[in-house]
Amino acid sequence: MVAAAFIEHDGPADERAALYAALFGFLEDSSVKVRAALAYGLLRSDRAPRVIMLALAKDAPVIARAVLQFSPVLLDADLISLLDEARPEALAVITDREKLSEPVVRAILRTGKRTLIFGLLKRNALSIPSDELQKLATVSAGDAKLRGLLLARTDLPAEARLALVEHCTKALSATRIVKGAVAPQRLQRLLRDAVDNATSRIGEREAIFGNSAFADGLSQSDRITTRLLMNAILTGQVLFFADCLSQLSGLPSAKIFSLLSKGPRAGLNALFAKCGMAPALRNLVARIVLQARDADLADDVSARFFVVTSMIEELIIEHQGDIPEDLHAAFAYLNEQNLLLARAAARGVMPGFAEHTDPYRRLPNSREEPRLALPAA
């Protein structure tokens, strides 16, 4: 009652002073129930005395948790200091506050306490500074649970996301059940292809938002390889492909994208020559680009299979089976993709074939009809 009277009071100053003194009297009460009643009476009011709320934030856990989570009078500086002073069992609720400023978020992350960090990362709508996410991804990449929370966030920087994907592939390759189920060479190919796909998709997302820093970072670390370029164009990640070519050639991405979408073959060869590709490789990539204009390689697996198969056949016929050294890496990648896509296509063909088979030629159903259980007479 005193707390409600203080919050709603608009009378003389001496009355307010008396109510203020009464609040301190209840604050010093030895009963947890009395102090809890005081806290809950002042909990959500922006007119509550800040000094009293600070004292209650260091009280018993049942009181402190409520104050730390809901009190609007606590300042950023108060919350940051309480991270070191409050009891550990009461701190986790700080991450559940409706609003958390950037300084408080940084202070929570600096504590290094898993419970607090996990509480922040689970709030996908909460803005966390990019440099802090990058630091978390670098320092704690070996923590599987933390990796999952970081990868679930849409604001995770592209460089950090790719690094975490690579850590995931390393963890998978070292997992006993995975190593025992898949042959080593095939597992290596699968994981390498997964990283290539992830890199292209991350790069495409960054390119959609006009961020070329991801492709720039790949270029500076010499990670824009023939394999990555082939993956980008064959999976339909055209904007990322254009960004990579921009980094290699020094030309604007918009001009390169226009050339890729409607430029002549001679223009494409000139572009790829500026990117440093060997004559045989730029001729191959130009062919793929021309075929990709008429196909939806991003979503149509059959179209991708057709393009890859036709490229392999053309290379074998053109070079009479003697593939030039400049094309070895690209040819090996095409063969890998051809096998993966052929398996995917085969998995879809057999069920479809069975559905459209003449009913007289279908195999009999081996399952017996369930017998009726007749009641005893």
C-alpha cells in the first residue's frame, strides 16, 4: 500500500518525504516477504526510487530476479555494475529485459558466462554488434551449442557464418558415427561440396544486400578458386559469381552482371581473360554462362544435370578424351557434380516410374489383408 501511495502521490512534499522514509523502513525489514512486497509494488513503475531498486536488485534471488528483469528505472550503468555484484543465480534474467542497449549487451558478452551469452543469442530480434558476433564465432567455434545459436541468427556476419560452417564440417568428419558410415574419400568430397554450396549461398545473400565485403575477403585470402566459381554459376548464385569476377577483374559488379546476362561470347571471353583465366577455362565458363541463361540452375536440379552432362560430353569430344591440364580442376569438379546430380535424379525416377507402370505389370502387394476378428458366438 505504501509503495502504491508513493507512486501515485501528487500531494505536498512533506507527505512524499514521509512515504519515502516509510519505503526505506520496509527495505530494512528482516522479512523476505515484506521486501518482496515492496519490490513488486515498485517493480514496473518509472517513478520508483532508483536507490531502493538498486538495493532490491542485490537482495534475495527471488526479489533480485524480478527487479533485474522488469524495473525501468535501472540505468545502463546500473546493469553493467550489477553484472559483477549481483548473485549469479539472479543474473540470467538480465538478458530477458525488454530493452537492452548496446553497452549492456557488450558488457554481458564480456562476462564470458555461458548462461548469459546463450540468453542473448536466443533473442533473434535483439541487435548484437557484428564485431561481438565475429569475436564469439572465433573464440568459441568449438562449442557445438554456441555454434548452433550463432548460425540461427540472421545478423551473423558472413565471414563468421562461413567459418562456423567449416568448423561444423570438421566436427562431422571427426565424429565416429560419420566416419564409420561413409568412406573417407567420399566423406571428404561430400563435406567439401557442402562448404562450396554454403560459400556460394552466403555470398549470394550478401550480394543481394549490396555487400561486396564477403567476396573481397575471399579474394584477399586467395579463396576464389576455379571450383568456387564453377559452383556459383552451376548453382545459380549469379550475383555472387559477378562479385567474385569483379574482385578478380577490377570491374564494377553491375557491369559484369549485365555482361553475364546478355553479353556476347566474345565479351565473356574478354571478361574471363581479365580475371586471369586460361584460354581453355574461360572458353568452358563462357559456354556454361550461355547455357545458364536459358535454365533455372538455382532450383531446377534436372536443368543443372543437363548442363553438367552436356559440358562433360563436349569437352571429351572436343579434346578427343585428352583433357588439357588447364581444365583438370574444372573437369574433375564437373565429374563430381555429375555423379551427385545423377544420384539425385535416379532417386526421383524410380518412384515416378512405378507410379506410371501398367497396373497389370505391377508387383503384387506382399502385405496380407488384415483378418477380421469375429466375436465368439
